[in-house]
Amino acid sequence: MKKILTTASLLVVLATIMNSCKKDETAVAPPVPGNEFLTTVGLKVTNANNASDVQYAYWTDTTLISNPPDSINTPVLNLQANQKYNVEVLFQDRTTNPIGDVTAEIKERQNYHLICFTASPSLNLTVTRTDKDTNVPALEVGLTDLFTTGAAGTGQLNVQLRHQPNVKDGTCAPGSTDADVNFTIRIK
Amino acid sequence: MTQKNWLVPVILLLCVASQASGQACNYDISGYIKDHQQKPVIHAAVRISNGPATYTDTAGYYHLGGLCAGNYTINCSVDSFMIAQKTFVLNSNITLNFTPFEPSTDLKEVVVSGTRVHELSTLHAVELDNKQLFQTTGRSLGESLKNIPGINTIQTGPGISKPVIHGLHSNRVLILNNGIRQEGQQWGSEHAPEIDPFIAGSMTIIEGAASLRYGSDAIAGVILLNPPALIDERLKGEVNLVGASNGRMGAVSGLLNGAGDKKWEGFQWRVQGTLKRAGNFKTANYYLNNSGIDERDFSGTMGYHREHFGLYGYYSSYHTKMGIFDGSHVGNLNDLYAAFARTKPITPSYFSYKINRSYQEVTHDLLKLNSYYNFNNNGRAEIVFARQSDLRNEYDVDLPYSSDPAVLNAPQVSFKIKTHTLDLTYHTPERNHFSGTYGVSGITQGNVFRGIRYLVPNFRNYGSGVFAIEKYTRNKWTLEGGLRYDYRWLKVYRRNDNSLTVYTQTHTYNNLTAAVGATWQATPELSISGNSGTAWRAPSVSELYIRGIHLSAASYEIGDSTLQAERSINNSISFKYNGQKLFVQLNFYDNEINNYIYAKPSLTGITLVSGTYPVFQYTQANVRLRGLDAEVNYHVLPALAIISKAAIVRGYNKSIHDYLVFMPADKFDNSVKFGLPDHGHFKQSYVSLQYVYTAKQTRVPPNSDYVAPPPGYGLLNYSMGTDLHLHNNPLNISLSIENLTNVAYRDYLNRFRYYADDLGINFILRTKLTF
């Protein structure tokens, strides 16, 4: 009996030693090159009547980048009352240097995406999407928009990137959410 | 919803019409199997050719009832080795006593002395034989066990299901596939066991703390899948064909086996393969888009045996691609609430076999080499080596943000785990009513995680265990007890995202487990068993280190690297009465688990770019799981049986004085089965009607789930079958209709209940030809 147990334990040891030779797990895979994370949603707002009046606001995911360089996790835009603004929605990967541009990939897959805007009731702001995808019939995308401000007021603008593979119908309901962030907008 | 109600009367009418003529099926066979010293052969399988099967009790007694007149062959086997066989004509109740074949040189090499140790026989176990497994062919492993009281499934849509034993699942249920611990990715509720159920000739489910024999993790129980014994005939085979209306599922599985003769005497072989395909499954009112399955499996065995020893090699490969229902994709919690508020998913409802993103693709390969040696003193030693490799790739619904085609085609999450195990066991011969099993086992695993999203780290672990189980059998008593020591070492490898250097963390766990049990065979019909045992489980790497969003669950999970091992104390008592007309089985259990690991809702949200998620933090508590499994089978008439089963489990968190989340609701299963007389070539025909009621789960802790548990529901299932005997090649045929009334329902244990109903009506035709 003793003999068997000794042989057995020896075999176990032998097997483990043999197996410990190849250790794939010690090489922890580096970040996948060429892949981009969506870390940041930005708004580039240009006054329709004054091309030099340009503002940027960025919302950055603090679980992916613990201290965003511009520290803007409560982004604010200051707009003038009763004005029109041309808006570009920017999607970025700030885990890399230089900053990665995710907007291009979303533009490429525009037939699967829709950007939805919801202004809080205190905010007198109308958002009109100005771009169209290549679906038949063409549907709005929302990467470029027109903001029309009303009377003065402050509120939140919720911006959502909806992912709608094969189910895009022009409304926000289908699909799932890829980005869902809030911007504070002050209309003066 | 109930437009198919007309089916019920039509089918009932068919049943009545077809039982009008014929002879009675009420003959009994019983007897004792005793060895040459008149010692009972315990737990020998007694099987009628293409008919029912049973096991001998501690007195060596067996009983098979409700048989029709005819020619039969009866086989007795121990541990898959045939020890006796007889062909006879049945036209009255008969007694057949058996003595195992003499140990001889004619290659029936197994020396059976009635001492074969069935370890942990005092724990409550349920066996599914070939015949019962035929009724579940085409289902996944989890689904095929659902009819056993005390067993449920946790599901992620129609394709992915995992067995739940007494309220526990995943890492707490150990699956032994052909004697080998199944080691894949088991920690998530969407990680189904990577096993083709067609490989099993029988399954045993041990409910209770079985760590003593099978090692750590077996806190809830063990599922043993045993392939049929290799045969001594030249060539035999089997073909299974299954078709189901729901999902337009088709499965074909075949096997060929045989043995060499003359100078190849002693060689045995088998090849087996399965193909399974299903498209979009349908609920009562709509299709579940992208819920298809594409599975391809094969296995092969070679063996060589002489009088004293045997050498076997086994290889199996499992590959599946499973679509994840489109309507279940939620970006964040608001999406989930919106999906739940809808009465019907807004994804298109149509049938297709195509599997789009998102899907999971899993490959599992197993190589097993084993050998045994029978000593002259009737002792038996066995050595088993196994290598498993499991690759799981998960593809999200959205493509990665990249223009590089290599990145676009890569899975978002990929795990590759390789496991090597080595087990040595020695079964002592019986001496003065004592017999024992001793063993040592070793395991090592390496897990490589690749992916775009971080989920769990790479790791390496080593484990070893040593155990001894001693059993005392005398007259009406069986007593058993054992001790086991386990050691486990785990090292995780992680990369610092800023410095890009790899750093490691090491954990060690060791534990002593023990169990004692007794069975008292009061009469040949009535036995009472009690078992008290401990079990343990080391925290899984996901529980220690997970950080991220769990797919399809809209929750952000955070692991805790300081978690301790779980330890449980399990007490169970079971009664079994196996009489002429009445069969009753009751099993009461109490499982006290200290340091039970669970994901606790932390009541705060985390805001990511994709929205706000509830945070679940892994933590530990002392919990109690208590319950009862009951089964009553009463033959009102020789041909008419009423079968009632009930399973009740209560999970309670003793640390925070609250219920445990995701516990199975109470389940009551009643059926009527009518055996029809043989008619020409049609034998063993039956019709059966089953009503399964699942109550609403009302015992849930607050704030632990997004929505309230769904209401209770009742499902009506119909089934009929026959064995067609043509030219000695039996053809088993069965037609089942599940969810006959096409009820729209949602099950508490199905994670997709947030998004869609469960499956609607399903017609299933199963056939099996043995040649």
C-alpha cells in the first residue's frame, strides 16, 4: 500500500513538472494593436454666424482614464440665446497618444448607428441632425447637427450613441447603447 | 396563445383508441446476485435487453416489474463489466438468481467478488439509464437532467443551459465526463458545459457533498457521464435521429463499436459522432432572432485488455457555435428596463439558421489515457491521465472600433484553458466485510485570456489531493466514511496598464474534508440512508479578479482578491421504498455553507461612457440551503402509473438575514403514464401526459435584481413511444410535444427573462436504431 502511494505521489510530481514547462499564461497579452476604445465623447460647437466662435466640450470615461488631462467630467458649453450652431459629435480614444479618432469608424458604420439627443425641460434647445446614411431610404445619423437655442436657461443635454445593426429605423428605440453621456449647457 | 388547445382531446383520443386490445404487461422478474461465497453483489446493474434496468441493493436483490410477455435477455454488470447474462422466455413472474461468471482465461477478465466499492453510496444519487436518456436526446446536458427532482437549469436563452443541483450551479457542480473532471470556463451563467450528451450511456447525479471522492468544488453535487461499456462482439452500432419543430432543430448521432478476435483478441474500439443544428427558436408568439446552434462533436476509444489488466485511450472533441438572441443586447441599465417594459422584443421575428454577431464559439478537446490492474487478491488499481484544452471565443454584437481586418475578425473576449490531471486509485478487496478506496490526484491548469475588453487575468494553478474511503457492509447495514486532504496553489498574472509590466499574485488554499454515512436496508423494499459530509471550493479567478461588464447582464462586477475558500457541511437523509406497485423516494438535505461567495449589489452605480451600470461586488457570507426532493410512482393498474415529483429548496443568507438570489422556485411535476400491450413488432409502447408547475419565486432579497421574479407557470407535455423490433434490430421511436398549450411564460432562472418569453410549443421526434 505504502509503495503504491509513494509511486503515485511521485507520478503526480513528475506530471506537474512536465507540464510546467510550457507557460503561455505568463505572457499577458498586450493591448490589441489597431483596436480603439471609446473613452471620450466630445461636442464641437461652431456659431453659424461667426466661424471664429468655436467651443469644445468632452466627456471622458474615468474608469478607462482615471484622470482625464482636461479633467472635464462635467463638460459645459456656454451658448448664446436665439442663435444657430453647427455641431460635430466627436468620438475619441484617449488611451493612446496621439488621441485616436473613433468618429471615422462610426461614420463608416453609419447605417448601424444613430445619435440621439435629449434636452432637459429647462433647456430651450432644438437639435436637428443634418447628415444622412446610405440606407434606402436614407436615415439620419447625427454626427453633424444644428443646435437652435431659444431663451436663456441652463440644463442637461443627454447624448446617446445607439448601436442598431440591421434594425435601424430612424427612431432611438431599437438596438443598444454604446455611449450615454450628459453635457451641461448654459444659454445666456 | 392557446390556439393549439384542440390538440389535447385529439391526442387523448388516440391514446384510448390504441390501448383497446392486447395482453397484460404485469410480469415481474426478481432475484439475488451473489458471488461464489454467497456474498451479495451490491449495486450491480441489471438490465433487460432494450427494457428497464435497476440496481441490486445491499442484499444483492433486484426487482423489475411491469414487463410484457416475450423473449428477453437479461444482463448483469458491475462498473460497466458484464458479470452474468441469461436469455429466457417470460410468461409468468419469475425469479432469476445469478452468480458472476467464474474468473477464467476466456477474457471475461473482470473478477467480481461482490466487493466492488461504489463510493459514497450513502449519498442520494439518481441514475439515468440508456432508456431514460433516449427521452432527452437532442437536448443540451443541462436540459436533459431537468426531470430529476432537485435539479433545475440556469439558462441564457434557449441554447445555453447549465445544471443546478439543490440551488447551486456553475463552479459548485462538478461534472465528470467519462471519469474526467470537466475543466472549461464554468464560472459564468452563460458558460454551458462543453459536453455532447450523446456520449453518455448512463448518467449518475450525486446530490450532496461529494468532495471526498471527487475533489474540491463538489459542494452541490456531481454529475457523472458514463459512456456505455465497450463490447466483446465483432461489430455493433447505433444511430440516433432527432428532429424538433421549434428552432427546426435536427440532430444526428451515431456510434460504431466492436472487438477484435483471434490474434486481435482483447482489442476493443468505438467511434462516435454528433451533428446538431438549430435555427431561431420560437416562443409562444414570436421568434428569437439569432438564437441558433451549430454543434459538431466526435469521440473515439481504443482499448486492450487481458485477464488482469486493461489499457484504454479516449479522445473527444466538442465544437459549438451559439447565437445570442438579438433582443438581449443592452448597452446599459436603461436599455434593460426599456426591454423589460416591452411586451414583445422589437427585434424582427423570423426564422433563419444563420448565426450573426453576437455569438460564442467553444471548442473542447479531451484526451484520456487510463489503465487498470486486477491483483490476485481481488484488489484493483487504476491510473488515469487526462489532458483537456478549452477555447472559448465571444463575439460582441458590435465590431471593435478599428479598420484593421485582423482586429475586426477577432473575438472581443477569448479564454484558453489547458488542464492536465492525473489520478491514481486503489480499490481493496473485501476483508471481514471491509472494503476501501484510496487515491491521490493531481491537477494543473493554465488559463490565457486575450481580448479587447479586460475581464479576468491569466493564471496557473496546481492542485493535489489524497483520500481514503472505507466501507463496511454486513447484513442489512452499509457504513462508510472517509477523509481527504487537498492543496491548491494559484498564481495570477496581470499587466500594469501604465508601466506595461507583468506582476503576479499567489494564493494557496488547503482543506481537510470528511464524510460519514450509513444505509439500512430494512426490508428488500425499504432502505434508509443518512450522510454527513464536508466539501470545499477555492474562489474562482473570476470571483477574485473580475472587473468589468458582464455580457448580457448589464452589471459591472468587481472581484475581491482577499476571498477565502468556501466550506460546506452537508447533511442528508433519504428514504427509498421500492415495492410491487409503489415506489417512493424522499431526500431531505441541509447544506450549511460558510464563506459562500456571491455578487452583492452595492447599491451604487458606475458611470461608463456607455451609461450607468449597477455595481456588484463579490463578497462572502454564511448561508444555508435546505430542501426536499420527493418522487412517488404508483401503479394504479399494472399498465397505468402515476408519477409525482416535487422539489423544494430554500436558500437563506444567515449573515445578513435575507434570502439568497436566483434560487429555483418550487416545482411540482405530475404525470400519468400508460403502458400499451405489445402488438406485433411494437413492444414497450406507452403514452404519457405530464404537467409541470413551477411556482413564482417569492423569496428574493431586495435590490438584488432589476425586475421582480416572473409569475408561476404550468406546462403540459405529451409523449408517446414504442420499440419496433425488426430482424433483431430494435428501433426506438418517441414523439413528444412540449408546452402543448403553447403557454407564454418566463422562468426565474432564465437570464433572458428580462427580454423575451421562454419557448413555445415544440414537437420532437426521436428515433434510435440499434444494429
